[in-house]
Amino acid sequence: MVPPIVTPLLGIDEIDIEGTRRLLEHILRAKVAGIFVLGTTGEFSSLSLSLRCDFIRLCCNIVKERVPVLVGISDSVWANTIALARVSKESGATAVVLTTPYYFPMEQPEVLRYVEQVLNEVELPVMLYNMPGLTKVWLEVETLGKLATNSKIVGIKDSIGDLDYFAKICQLKQVRSDWSIFMGPEHLVAKAVSLGADGGVNGGANVLPDLFVAACDAALNGNEEECQTKMSQVNAFQAIYKVGSPGFRFVTATKSALEHLGICSDFVAPPLLPYTDEEKKEIGRILSEI
């Protein structure tokens, strides 16, 4: 289990430093396998480059190599991606994580060339991140097969939840047995493991890291009864993502739950909006039931 951590904020361009410290210690106590900084759950696309660089340095300093730190370097601006990769290297991160650029549509030859260009500039190992729901571009299996020949790529996180596609990328381990393959949608982590996944990168592990670690470990160890019990709780936890008006509620709900637990502020960067008092009460009710 590698939690994609939220970015605790006190304002639009201000990190909640103590909240970040509490969050990381809360997660690390659960014996997670690593930390993923500046992913989708971390609101990376809404944060300034300077704040992201500061957040990388802060997280690496707090973690102090207790677990691997993976850093998202995705951006629509090439220079920003490379800058983030360099700061990650200088700060002691373990690897970087890369989506396709967003805004302009891309064909697979462009995707392949873009990733190869990044690999030529980045010193750290690279994990790919398939998130076409937000980037508009799939990392197609054929493209991944070509990229698998590059030893600097160490794996992929898939956040689509298409199990047929996921099964196909797991088959790439026949080419790269050393690849780490992770499932994003948390309710599918047990099924993903059965298909060959190494675990999950699940946002709910910010809030209930012990539960998500236990669910993932039970799946990996083949403990079906324990896995079923823990996954039923993981599934119950999904109710927090249904609170509030339609939109991208995963970040807002996660931060609201963390504020309820006294870990960090629930401030979300624009364009996202925090929950109302009534919605926060509903988050608290769901957590108390779990």
C-alpha cells in the first residue's frame, strides 16, 4: 500500500507544515510500503511550481528515507516537469511518477516520444501513471510494451478501473518481471492483486492507513477471509466520496475526513470547494460507523 497523500494547505499558496508532519506520521505508523507525493489526490495540477518544490523538500525531510518517496512530476509545461524531477533527486526521493501532459490531445507516437524525452533528462527511476479521465490520453498496452524495454521505467499506476485493461498491463511482467504495478481505485485493490498487481495507491489510506494496509496485505498473502472482512470496510468507506454535489469529490472528501480526525486543514485549492458544515457532519457520521 502506497498512499497518494493529500497536500495539506492553509491557503491558496501556503503549505500546512504541521498538518503535513501529522499526516505523514499518521500514515507511516501503519507500515505503508511508500509515499506518493503530488498525485491527483495531492492536487498537483492546482498548485504553483514553487509550492510543489517546497512540498517535495518538506516531505522528503520528514520521511527521512523510512520508506520510499515517489514524487509526481506531471505538468503541461516541459520545463516544470524537469524542474520537479531535479528537485526530487536533490531532496532524496526514490522515484518520480509521470502522466501524459494534459490539455492538448496526443496520439500514441507523441506519447511514446514524450516519455522517452523525459527519460533522457531524468536521473531517478520513473513510474508511469495512467489517468486518461483527467489527461484525456490513454497509455495503451502496445505503447507500454515499447516503453518496457527502457530499464529506467520501474512500473505503472493505473487509475481507470478497467479490469480487462489492467489484466493486460499485468501481463507485461512477462517482459519486465521487475515492474511494480499498482491499482488506483481502492475498491478494486483485491481484484487487482488477483490479476497480478503488487498493491494499491489508494487515497483512502490517508485517512485509515491501517485498514488499507491490512486489506492489501491480506490480498497479497492469499488470506481470503481477512481480505473479505477488510474490503467490506474499504467499500463502506467509499460512502465519503458520495457526500456533496457532483464533481471531483475524492480530494475534498479525503481532506474533510482528515480535518475530522484532527490531522490537517481541509482547505482545497481552487477550483475545488470545501464541504459545508452539514456535509462535514455527514463525513464524521460515516467515519464513526466504520
